[in-house]
Amino acid sequence: MKKLFGDLKRDIKFKTAGPGHVLTEETRNPTETKPKGPEKPRRPPAEEAQMAAAAALSRMDIKQHRRQNASGPSSLRSEVKKELTAEAELPEAQTPNSRDPSSAVKEDHTSFSVTGVYFICPLTNASIAKSARDSHIKETILMKFADDPVRASIMMIHTFNKDKERIKIACETLGKYIDNICNNPNEEKYRKIKLQNKVFQERISELEGTHEFLQSIGFERKTLQVAGQENEEDFYVLNEEFLTTFEDLRQYKDELLSAEPVRAQLDRRIQVFRPSSQAAKFELPSEFYNLTADEIKREQLMRSEALDRMTKLRTKAMRERDEQREMKKYNYTLLRVRFPDGYILQGTFYARERILALREFVHSVLEKDWIPFELVAPGGQKLKDESAMFIEVGLVPAALLTLTWDAEVLSDLEAAGQSHTSMLKQELLSNVQTLV
């Protein structure tokens, strides 16, 4: 009996010990679980975060419901105003880069040869920084809804959407809707657009500005009973007041099909400097590069360390290919042109612009813009091929060029008693600066 109880005890101990244990080891004490203290109450979101969330929710609400509640151009204008108001309430400090200091490198622009890359907005003629370009154009287009919703919606379609083929198809389909209405004024079916229609969903519905365009030319969203169906469906229906404006509708169609996206033009940021020995010294902000400034510096260091080895082991053709590959890292170039009297003209260009653009730039600042001249690259090469890109002739990311006048023309000017000591326009010379 004693043996029987001993066997039973061993059997129970074996079963309760679990895998990975021997019967002779001491029974482990179960792990004690410390009682959790009361949870700390979560802090409410900061005021800025609440405002940002409110603006975001407002924008989502507008996108989801503006088509359901729209009743024409007047409601469209109020929706746009509401959206802009929501965006305006978002504090300026709460921009994507400012929320996370590590996400953007702050640069001291006072030490640079140019403060940055700027663009001219064609709608406001304002000079805007590259970082604010897209938001400025978008806000300007949205503001135009108050005065001209049709043309504002056309600008939306061509500017806010990036797929050119989809834009083309959408515009052609919208134009077909207008043609059907104008060519069949007594056919009610052409004045209705079923929102769940496959063509409408695939070609139009998802593009920004298309719904705004339809509403601005007189369509209203309505829920209608469909013959032979129990359920009602959503339609865009042309308001009868617009049935007498066929000429206007045709004009809107033509504008829609011929419109181009609103693009800001690169601001040359013209500057004129006094003669200086620092003319060939450049310090550029990171906006001039496809890579960050730190990445550029790191790669430059790696290239300088391997320069001798690469020169010995690589052919000339291979080195030229590498140079072209390096050039592709630059988006813009800062060019300076030194005149015979020592004055220096500076402007910003795209890296893939052509020599012709530089020649036109120089002509635009001359008092006598008809005087012929030659441009000489830093290595002494005369830039005669006006179709060559700056990136192809090594004028990126910055370069100092030399301008020389045509000797025969200068002789003729001297013979005529005309001065040619300074050829730049007086308004530029009155704002001349000093390179440091």
C-alpha cells in the first residue's frame, strides 16, 4: 500500500511538473504577478493638435458630402470657402516639417550665394519659395471659386490631377455630355448623368475638380426614382435655367479641352554684384539638389578619396558616363556672368535649360540689347551651341562665365561717340550689391 501511494504521488508530480522538468527537482513557485497600479489618465490632445484634427475632419467631410448636399454654384462657393477657412485655422507652425524637427534640416540661408529657389505664380504674380509653391497655387485656385467657379474648376482638373491621360479622357467625356445636351435640347435623358454609371465612375468621378465643374455649369445632384426599379439612384441633373445657355456651355467645353495646368515659372532672382574676387565662390542651399546636402557632401568625400584609383582603372568613356550620372543629381543651377567692366550678373536656371535661355536672360538686362556677345565657360570653351543644356556642358550646380563683346561693334560705337563702359540697365545698377 505504501508503495502504491508513492507511485501515485510520483505520477501526480510528473503530470503537474510539465515538460522540461525531472521528477527530482524542486517544484517551482508560480510567478507572482504584481498588481497593476491605477492607470494614468491620458492627457487630452494639445490645442494645436485639436485644431489640426478639426481641419482634417472638415476637409474629409467636405469631400464626402459636398456632392450629396450640392445644389449648384452657390453651394459650391460656400463649400470652398468652408474648406479654406478650415485650412486657415491650422496654425502656421503645424506644417509637416515643423511638427517633427528631425524631418527637415534647417539651413542658415545668410551664408548662401542665393537664399533659395523661388517661383512666380502666374495667377498672383507673387514670388514664392519652392516649399510653398504647390500650396500657394492650390489656395489661389480655390479662392477663384468665389468669382469664377467654372474656370476655377477647369484649373482644378488640369492642375490637381497628375495623370495626363486620365485628364484627357475625363475632359473628352465631359465635353461629350455637353455636346449631347446642346445637340439634343429636347431630350431629357441627355440632361441627366447617373452617378453609378460605369463610364462616369471610371472616367470622371475620381478626378479632382470634375464634380465642381459639373455643378458650376448648372448640374445639381438629385435622388430620382428609376423606371423598373424599386430603389432610387443619384443623378446629376441640369437645372432648367441653364437650358438657354447653350453657347456658354459650348464655350466652357472648349476651355475645358484646351486648358493647361497652372505652373509656376522659375524666378531668376536677378542680382548684380560689383567686381569681386569671390565671384567663383558658391555656397548653395539643398533645394538645388535631388539629394540632401549631407548626402552630397558624403558622396563628394567618397569621390575625392577614390579619385586616383578611378582615374587609373576606368576609361575616358566610363568616366564621362559617371560624370553625366553625377550631373543628374542637380535640379537647378546658379549662373554668374562677368562683364568686361567687372560687374557680375546672377540668375537661377533649371539644370536642363539650354544655352539659349542664358543668352536671352543676358539680353533682357542690357541697355542695348541688340549688341552681339559671346559667352565663355570656366574652362575657356565658347558656348556657341544654343541648344546645348547646362547639364551637358558642365554648368551645374553653379558656374561663373565670362562675357565678351563683339570687337567690331564696339569699334563702331566708339566711332559714333557712344559710351560702352556699362551696358547693364540703370535700374539694375542702382541696386548693385557686394559679394561677401
